[in-house]
Amino acid sequence: MRTINILLADDDPGHRYLLSRVIVEKRSSVRMTLAKSLEEFEESLNGQTYDCAVLDFNFSDCVHADDLAKQLWQVQPECPIIIVSGSDAQDVAIRSFRCGSADFIHKDEAVKRGVLWSRIKRVIVNRTQNVAERRKRQRREDHLREIAETDALTGLCNRHAIDRLFNDGERCILDRRAEASVIMMDIDHFKAINDTHGHAEGDRVLREVGSLMRQLATDRDVLARWGGEEFLVIRPRTDLVTAVRWADMLRCEIHRKVQCGADDDGSVTASLGVYTVKSTDLSIDSIDRADAAMYQAKRRGRNRVCTWGASQFESAIPDDAGMAPEHRLQKSLECLLPSLGPTQREYLTSHSSGVSTAAMLVGMSANLDSGALDVLRIAGLCHDIGKVSVPEGILAKSGPLSESERFVLNMHADDGAFLSEQLGVVPAVSEMVRGSRLRFDDSREHPADLPTSMLAVADAYVAMTSNRSYGRKHTNREAIDELKRESGGRFDPRAVDACVACYAE
């Protein structure tokens, strides 16, 4: 039989003895805790739970049962209370019930055999039934809410659940000092899947994608089907580098494991957008920014991951096709510079300007024509604009980069090529921006043209002769010697020779 814990608080020794006797009499399952003073009452609340409390209304000259009830309910709000009193005053009974007690009984009646115990059993049974009913009702409400907030097809959250997450203040912030990342994903060409293979096949694809998301996610991640073929992931305590790597891993897994139809070449692909923000700033607007990055991934050919940084730069480009690309670049930077870190600003302004000048000088030493020199000039200005997507912490890091950090850094050449196109540059400039990051010994089968190699050498020369967080500033001679050592390896020998001819003096 379960032990029944009863707390009896009465400062009168005689009454305390009589009440405890009628409660415990011949009941081995009852365990009594007696409190004859306020100190003992407060001590009895530490680490102990009770099935019922019997409190003397006039516990002491300055403490009454309603005062004791408040203290008890602070630590055990569901404990039923029976108040006893030797007073015949009606206001004592009224006050006892108004404070929330389950029952009131006169002491003369309470000491009669079986009376107080029957009252105790009744309030315990009522409390047990009330708790059971409340829990049953809560489970039913939780189940109904789960149904209302769960996507029936994939088993993920639905849009209603995400709306409540933000609107009801139930923020998925596990560490207010950390960052949170939002990832929006869209299945590529999903309409064609439904049109060609039928909606049943489309539903199967959505289920498989949802299953992959659950396999790759952590317990704290929020996964949702945002609508149609769009999916949303909210990752607390996740910086941009981690979020981008995770998003690209999800993209690769979908491409590798999800097939559409019976054809071997029916791989499904997805486009993803990533936005990272301080956990305290996470809001519904964060989803809009991840969505904008995802649509940029769509425009750039699908089956890729894009970040809000590149999308933000694209939205800042003036809508004036007649404006020269370098002027559109300048206007875009004027809008974005306040939101960039100091290292990002340096790369996009003074460093890019220096590379533009150096590339033209190297090109002049190789006797390039005026058209090629102008392409070099514009490419030098644009070659680092993709770094708007690279976190300041990576660009300013003094030590070696991790694999994930290197992955994010390497995205900037492709981002820069795309953003250059949006500025209205000629195709040769965007291809130069994309190719200037390739090593010469890694591209011998498809070698870069000479102007592109010259841009790469000019970029390295300016970087070496400037102050950098990851290395000291080199002298002109040291930079030239380093280029010579890398000739035929990292750099095209023709471009190195042209740079040496330009800067040797």
C-alpha cells in the first residue's frame, strides 16, 4: 500500500496530540510530519511532498493558516489543505475557504473518531481525480495542437507551428549569447516532378526529403515544411560557417539519395538559402532573409547554397542599366559598408582598388591592349565582392582556417562572379573573378587565360605588401621572391614574369 504523507501544523500540544492520534490510529500506511512552530513548518517543506496538510487556523499569535497555506503552495501548489479551528466565529470559516483550502472543520468535530480521516481521504481522492483529469485534458490539448502544427505528409512542423514559435514568444533560443541560423530550402523543378511522374511520386519525394532532414538534424533543431516543396530549418546555437556546411551536406545527401522515377539519372536537387543572426534578434524577418538567399540560389542555376550576404549585396545594386559597373559597385558599397566588419570593408575598398591598379600595371608590362587592361581594371575592383558573404571572423583570423571555414571562404569567388554579372560587367570580367582563385598547377587541363593569371598574381602581390592579420607585411623584394618561388605552382609563370618586370625596380 502506498504511504500517505500528512503534514499537521498546530502549536497547541494537546490538540496536536489528539489530531495526530485520530489520523494515524491503526493506519500503518500513514506517515505524519508534525510542526509546532513556524520554523519547524518551514523546515518541513524542504524536499518533502504531502498528500494533505492539516493546519490550525490560529497557528500562533501572529501567524494564521492562510499564511501557512501560501508558503506551502509555493513549493507544492497541488497539495490539498484542511483547516481546523476551535473558534465558532463564522468569519473564521469564511476566511479559511477564501484562502483556497479544500475543507474546514471545527476541532471538536475533528477529534471524533473517523471524522477527520474521512475528510482527509475525500480531499485526497478529489485532488487525485482533479490532477488526473487535468493531465488527461492537457494530453488531449497537446495532441490536438500537435495535429494542428504537424504536416501530415512529412511529419515535420507546419507553418502554423513556426508562427506560434515567434508570435507566442516561444523562441528557440538556447543560448542568448550565441547565434542562430535559419535555412530555407526548395526542391528544384518540383512542378515537373508532379507533372511528369504524378503527385503520388511527388509526395514520396517530399517524405524522403523530410526523413533526410530528421536524420541530419539535432534534437534542438526546428524542422518544418513551409509550404508546397519548401522546407525550413531553424538551428539554435549555430554560426554561419556551421550552418552553410550543414546546408551543403543536406543538399548533397538529397542529390545522392533521393531519386524521382525509375531512371538512374532522376536525382532530385535542392536550392538552399542561409541567414545567421544573434539569437536575441531571431524573428520572422529572419525567415524572409533566408528565403531571399534561397531564391538567389535558384537564379544562379539551382542545386547550391547561397547566403544572405550575397543576396543583400544584390539587392543594394542600383537599378540603372545605363550606369557604369564601377559606379554601380560604388553605390552598392555605400549602402553596405556600415553593416560590414573592418576587414570586409578593407577588402572591398582599399585592397580591391590596389589590386585593380596593380593588375593594370602588370598588364601594361606585358603589352596588353587597352581593352584587356580595362577588363583587368574592372576585375580588380570586383574580385573580392564575394567576401560580403564571408564572416568577419574568418577574414580577420590570424591562425589557420578549419576545413569548414575554408569551405565558406572558397565560396566567395563564385559569389563574386555572380554579383559582378549583376553589376553589368562584360562576361570576361565575371569569368576572371571566378577563375582568379584557381591554382595554376590545378588547372593545367583548362588553364586560365593570361589576364586572369595576372589578376591572381596582382592580388597576391598587394596582399603580401599590405598589413594582414594572418601575416606580416612583406617588402617589395620579399614579395617578388615569394612569387618566383610559386611560379609554375600556384601562379602562371607568364604572369609572374610580367609582375617581376613591373615591380623588380
